[in-house]
Amino acid sequence: MGRLRKHGLEEHEEPINNGLLFRHQDQEVESVTVDLSQLNEETKCPICFGKIKKARVSIVCGHRYCGDCIDHCMRLEIPGRRPEVRECPVCRAHMPSRRSAKEDPNFDFLLRALYGDVTEYEQQEEVVMQEELKQHQGALAQEMEHMRTTKAHQIAAAQAYRVTKKRRT
């Protein structure tokens, strides 16, 4: 809970609905239990696949994106498409203008409460992923070497068997 206190949330002792009550800028916020894989999916930008930064939400379909990502998509000129045709990059709902994606400060607050500095969190996540990748590559290399050695022993045993069989005949 120290992480929440670090981001301006104060923990209260009174549990409510199996959660803890928090106070932020004189607003009470209840904690909830969430599935981490679902949380990661909901906080991921569908355009860049990173954590959402400077959240924008479509007033047409409700999809969320990074502010910079959706701005880029709305300005992007696609060959064969009329310039006035703009669509949600997730569901292709018609978005008449860039104003169809509104800033979402509440979502930004939620992400700060969950992750702190989102950019720093992504950098830490990348380091962890690189370390896991190195571990998996090392384990794979060991397994491949074991398979090569086993295969070499099998070939040698098969050749020895053939030689022995030829001598008997």
C-alpha cells in the first residue's frame, strides 16, 4: 500500500466491500481486486501496444489510446482513402474529427495510481523482459546441446549395431 501512498492516496483502515478505502484530494476511492492479465490488456494502447500515455478516449466507440498515437492516426493519409474519412483504429467506427477523441484525465490518474510514472514503469518492464529472454535463450541453448549430444549417441549406437550385425552375417 506504500506505492499508493507515494502517489497521493492515503490508506484508511475501514474496509468496504472487501476492499480498502482510499482518499485522494478529498475524494474517497475504493480499492478493487482485478485480474492482472485483464488489467494489462485494458491499460495497453491498441496502436503502439505500450501502456497508455496521455489517455484519449473515443466519444464514438469508447476505445482508449495514447494521445500521441491517436493524433498520428487521425492525421495519417492512407492512399485510396478520402482525407475526410477518419476511423477508430480498433473497430473502424467513423470519427468525424480529432475532437472525437477526448482527453481522459481520470484514466491518467488511474494509471499513475497503478504504475506511478508510466514511462519509467515500461522501462523497468522492458529490463525484466530482456532478463527473462536471456534466461529462456540460455535454457534453450542447453536443451539444444543436450539434444545434439543425445542424437550423436543414438547415431553412434546405430552405427555400432550395424557393424556388429554385418560381422555376424
